[in-house]
Amino acid sequence: MFTRFSDIDKLFGTMDLLRQRLDNMSTDYNRPYRSTWLMEDGFLRANLYQSGDAFEMRLEVPGMDKDALDIKIQGNYLEIAGKREQDVPEGYKVHKTERLNGTFSRSFTLPDDVDSTRVEATLKNGVLYLTLPKSEAAKPRQITIS
């Protein structure tokens, strides 16, 4: 029995969705296991850094326009969603498509709450840069003894 490649692609898509949901339940940012075939299928690759009073996040969003991205933050929960349109020129016939089209979403639970009024986002060369300042309540304060 022969299986069509589209059926296999659907199976891997379902497995990727399950893995994303399981990843969202975990707060371990240093997981050593990452499957490269999942990353290549449109999954947002992200790096998270911390520098004193802020977090810095960089996400790969190649070929995306800033209008196609939606960023939401509440407390320490960050969600990035978007839509990649199919870019087939008019009058052309598609023979092979490897770039995913459609909607995507990725969420993160940050280690501390973020001041959502001061978040900055910049898109440059296919990389989304987010500066996420910690909220005043999350910053350490020096207590003087009287």
C-alpha cells in the first residue's frame, strides 16, 4: 500500500501541534532536544535573554511583514501569532511548495511579569526583536534597615 506524501505531512503537522502544546506547558528554556524537521516547518525559533531589569527576545520570522504579526502580553504570558500568505504569482502553476502558509501561534511563560506599556518590538532582516522590561513588582529592591 502506497501512502501519499500529503498524508504524511498531515501526520507530522499533527505531531508538531502536540509537541508545541506540550512545550507550552513546560517552563524549561534549556531543553537540549529539538528536532530540526519541526523547526524547518515554520516553527518560530526563539532566544530569550535577561539583562538586569529587562528580557530580550529574538524570534526568526523570515519573509514576514510587521503587519502580519500580532504580539500580546499579559503579566508574564507572551503570545506571538501571525499569518503567512501564499505568494504564488498570478497565472503560475504550483509544482512544489515547501514554505508553510497559513496562521501560526507561539506562546511563552516568562520568568517574571513584564511592564506591557514599555514593551518595544522591532522587525529587522527577518528577526523580531522584543525588549520586555520587567514590571516594578518583579524588580529586586534594596530594603534599608531603620
